[in-house]
Amino acid sequence: MLERDDVDRGGILPADTTDRADTDDRADTDDRADTDDRADTTDRADTDDRADVDDQAEPTLPEPVRARVIALVATALGGMPADEVPPPLRRVAQFAPNRRARMGAPAIAAQLRADLVFRQRVAERVLDAAGELGAAVRDGTVPGAADPVEVAALTYLARPTGWREVLGELSDRLRTDAENAAIAERLREAEHQVIRAEHERAVAKVEAEKLRDELTRLRAEADALREQVRSLTRALREAKAAEKRASDLLATERGRAARAASEAEAELRRLRNRLIEAELAATGSRAAAKEARAVDDARLWLLLETIGQAAVGLRRELALEPATILPADHVASTMAQRADEVGRTSARALDADDPARLDQLLALPRVHLIVDGYNVTKRGFGDLSLEQQRNRLVAALAAIAAQSGAETTVVFDGADKINAMPGIPRGLRVLFSRKGQTADELIRALVRAEPPGRPVVVISSDREVADGVRRHGAYPLSSDTLLRRIARS
């Protein structure tokens, strides 16, 4: 077994010495015979290695060789029996090979320096796995074509005769190779720097040419600007001279304007005096005109009074009674008499919604037909859209107006909800009630606007509309009458 001071000198990661001793004691109890043989072998190996260590200290390995040694030992740990793995490395042996080399490198290096038996066991496994290269390292021969890092790592683990010299030569070779690689890298960097410098020099040359061209252009622009400055200076001097002449001329014109202003003020005073005189004359004229108008009014009053007294005397002489019938009533009664005469022959036998009755009324002279639009369309073809209802009714009324020659007006609700209706036939008037007004009110207004005595026919099934227009002398007919007339057409 290794002593505590040997372990500390080997650089092993800290471990509990008491636990390690207890583990060794339990191993001795389980298989004492095997332990004794192993202890004898270990003691002999420790004795030889300690003698070697005493003769000369551990060599310092180059970094690539040290890393390869750690990798080989980490790989070998995975195949070693659990009882051959030193206690400080048993936890490391449970890791994956890459993790063993990365996480357990200090512990593996310390164990290789301190535990000679472990190093020999690992060396045997690593040399056997290396094959011919491992056999050559055992024999102390170094193949010329072999990787020096691999050979140095195997030599360090196997430690054949003269291994220090071989390891020193390989270390020198690796250092030389590293130095040569560094020199080659520096040479490559220097070549790159030279190439970059050449490129930069060429770019700088091109930039210099561009700058020369730019300088030439700027010099030409500077010359042009100097010439422009000279021209502007001349123009400025000329402008100043012109300004001086203009100032002199302005002073002269100001003097003239002052004289003209004084003359204008004098003229204005004269005109004001004349205006005052004219106003005084006008006042006198108005007074005279007022007196003359008073005389004319008196004469006119006397004339009208004479005419009035003459009219009274004429009425008294003719013995005229006050009139009880107006001319418009005479026209209305005449139209009603004509309608009665026509009705004696056929209208009395007609139904209330017979279209022949509408034809009789449309035959009256200067008749005006007013139609409540939606009242008719919703009773006749309400399944259509409002636009289709309006178009169909307008087309039918246009045909009736063309046949009868009657003035025809159709009224719809909602002018604010409907765009202008294009394509209205000639001879037909289409009206829409405005916001806040209904079609019924617009129909009543149309009837009231007609002179008394003119025949007006209103088509509507609304009783309020019919009663209202009847009071104003119109002829109300139901919507069914018009619909049957349209169907007959």
C-alpha cells in the first residue's frame, strides 16, 4: 500500500485515507490469499519504481502527450474490473469516456504518478489495444512513421528500457514540430500580411488616383466658382448703382407724389364743399318733392273718392244684389255636372274599384292624377324589392299618362333614404317626401295647391288620405282600382 505522503506528492485529488484503509482491510478479510499474492507483487513493483523515482523525478510531458495519456487511461478504466480500479478513480470510472478524460484528468494524472501497479495494469491494456505499435514500444523501438504523440504516450505508460531518452527525443521532436508549425503559421501569417499589404497598396493606389481625379475636378469647380464670384461681384456693383439710381428716382417721384397729394387734398376739399352744397340742394328738392307729392296724393284721394261714389251710385242704379257664387264654384259645379251626366249612362252601375271609373275621371279636361306610391305597390306586388316596386309602378303610370294625357304625379316616402331616381319617363312627376314629412302630408299639400274647380284624382286606400282630399274637392279612388287598370293594360 502507498503511504499518505506518497499520495500527496503524486497530486491525487483529496480523498479520505481512513476510508481507503477500511476498504483494504475488508478486501483482506474476504480473500486473504489473493490479497497476499497481490501485495507481494505490488511491493516488488513499488520497490522497483520507487528506486526508479529516487534515481530521477517524473519527466514533464508536453501538453499533447499528457492529454493523450489521460485519454488512453480514461478509455482503459471502462474495461478494468472494479477491484483493479483504485478507490480515488472508481467514481471517475463510472463516467462516459469523454467525461472521464475531461472531469477526472487531475485524479488520473495524480494516480499514474503515485500508483505504480495501476500504471502497469493500464499500460498492459493500452499496449495490447495498440497492437503492433504497442509491441514495438515494449521492445524499445520507435517506428519512424508512427505518430510521435501516440508513441510518447505509450512509452510513458510502458516505460521500457531507455524510455526516458526515447521520451526526451519524442518530446524534443514534438517541440520542434510545434516550433516549426508555429514558424510555418507565422510565415503564413506574414505571407497573408504581405498579400494584404499588396492588396491594400493597390487599393490605396486606386484611391489615390480617384483622389487625384477628384482634386482635379474640385480645382476645376473652384476655378468656375471664382469666375462666378467675379461675375456676381460685377453684378452686385451694377445692382448697387441701379439701386442708387432707383433711390434718386424714388426721391423725385416722392416729391411729385407729395405735390400730387396736396393738389388732391385741395381738390377733395373743393369736392366736399360742392357735396355739401349738393346735399343742401337735395334737401330742398326733397322738401319740394314732398310738398308736390302731398298735392298729388290729395288729388288721387279726391279722384278715388269720386270713383267710389260713382260706383256706389251705379250699383244703386243697377240694383245689383251681393254675389253668392264665385267663379271657381261655377267651374267646380260645371265639372261635377259633367261627371253626373257621364255617370247617368254608365258610372252608376260601376263598382267602387272598377277601372272604367278611373278612365271616366281621367277623361275630364285638365285632370291631375296623384298616386300614393307605396300604398299601391305593397298591395299589388309587395313581394318585390322597394326599388323594383317603384320601377314597375312608374312604368305603368307612364303608359297611363301617355294614353290619357293627364298630369300624373306619384309620391313615395323617404327622400333621405333613396338616391336620385334615374330615367323618369316624360310627362310623369315622381316626388319623395322629405325628412320629417310623410307621403300622405305631401299628397294633401298637392291637393290644396290646386285651384278650386280643377279635377284632381287621388289613388290611395288610406282612409285618412281619402277623407282629407275629399274635403278639398278631390276624387279619391282605392289602390285596387289603379291595380286593375294596370292589369288590364
